[in-house]
Amino acid sequence: MSNLKGALESIALTDVAQLLHANRKTGMLQVTSGRARGVLYFTRGEVVHAETPTQRGESAAFEILEWDSGHFEFLSTQVQVPATIRRTVPDLLMDSARLSDSRKRLHTIFPKLAMVPWPTRPLPGLADGLKLFAEERRILPFFDGYRDFQDVMKVSGQNDVAVLQAASVLKDAERLVVLEPDTHVTVAPLKAGLFKKGDHLELPRSLGDRWQHLGPYAHGIRNVRLIWPEGPAVERVEFTGSLADHQVAIPRELMQAWNLAEGSHVHVRPAP
């Protein structure tokens, strides 16, 4: 098994891990799934470390073990990595299966990670009487009505399951609603003049009125988050009745700096 390789469509990665565990193999299990890449490191049949471009340790192992398409190759070699995983392979695979089931359930409740969670009561009493783990409680301050689930994952350092589970508990207790403020707009150059500086973005007043009917933005919107492949960026905004619906007016110097051509498509949403 010095060069065991195959396709994940033919054999599950969990079966490969069990095979390596049963034969007490030492080496690297390299896995690719689309553009994703990861490595599980084995020492005498136990997974001692895992890596992906964004994760290390158990979180990386759980991420890799969920991949069901792609290719794998095991290379027998000496392993010199930090021991970040100290549980047995059966335990690791059991928790991986639990995590996978939780992820599927939570993604049916919150199908879009671009959704924005907004608590409907202040933070000090937000979790009173609710069953939340310590890591889930640490996530709550990042539910501010502006960050989407992906943003919350980045700033909290928690994975999607932890973030969505915290949101699910609040939602079941009727203490959280989920918003979809992202709006698709087309870029137009801001028409600046002698008495009109190009130091802000402009959006249609109709969009501002619609956003202000959503709870966290009822007191006014001063900034917006502009999202495009090379973004995002937060800029001051003004709302005007002279702009066509579904347009955003951007100063030409910012368009050049952001490499945005007139007619480009971007997304915008309120920002703090």
C-alpha cells in the first residue's frame, strides 16, 4: 500500500482511513476535490495531523473526510508534523459523521451563507435560558445585522456548523431573524461637480427606503458594503432620486482603483 490511490467516487475516504488504520500504516494521505486540497498524516495507523489551505488539526480532518468526489493517494513516508489530533481513527470518523449530519441539517435551515443573522433582543440577555456551548456563545457578538454567516465564520474563527447551530438555537427561541439585504446593482460613474465631491457612493432612494424597513437599518444607513470578485469595500453612501433603480454610482477614481468598468455587476448591502 505504499502507493495506494483511487477516486473518491469509487471508495469513500472513511473506508480508506479505516484500511490504513487496520494496517497500521505511516505516511501521507493526499486528497484533492476540485480545487480543494488536503493531507491526512498517519502514524502507525492513527491520524495525527491534517492540513488544508485554511485549516489545521481536527477541523481540517473533518473538512477532508466530508469530500465525496476527487482523488486520493497514500504515500508511505516518515511523518514529522505536530501532533494536533490525539483521538483514535474510529472516534475521529464517528465525530466526522455526526458533523456531516449536523451540517446537512443546518444548511436546510439556512440554505445561503450570504444571509445576515440579526438578533431581535440585546446581547446581554440574548442567550438567557438557552442551551449553548461556550464556543457558540462566543459567536453571538458577531451577529450584528451587518455580517453574513461567512463573515461571522471569518471573524469568530468558528466553522459553519458552530455558527449555524448558534443561529438555529436563537431562531428556535424566536430571538433571531435572517435577512437577505444583498442587492444586485450595475456600476455607473458618479457625476461629480463643482459643489459635489466624489467622496461617496450613490444608490437609488427606493433601495434605501426598502432597507430601512429591515430592523437593524431602521435608524438610517450611512455606509454600504460593495461586494465584487476583488472586493469587498465599505464606503459612505448617499441615496438619491435621480439614479435609476438597480444602479450604484461610484467615483471614477474608485472605479479605476477597484478595476470596475461601467456596466459591471456588483452586490451591495448596508454596513456599520
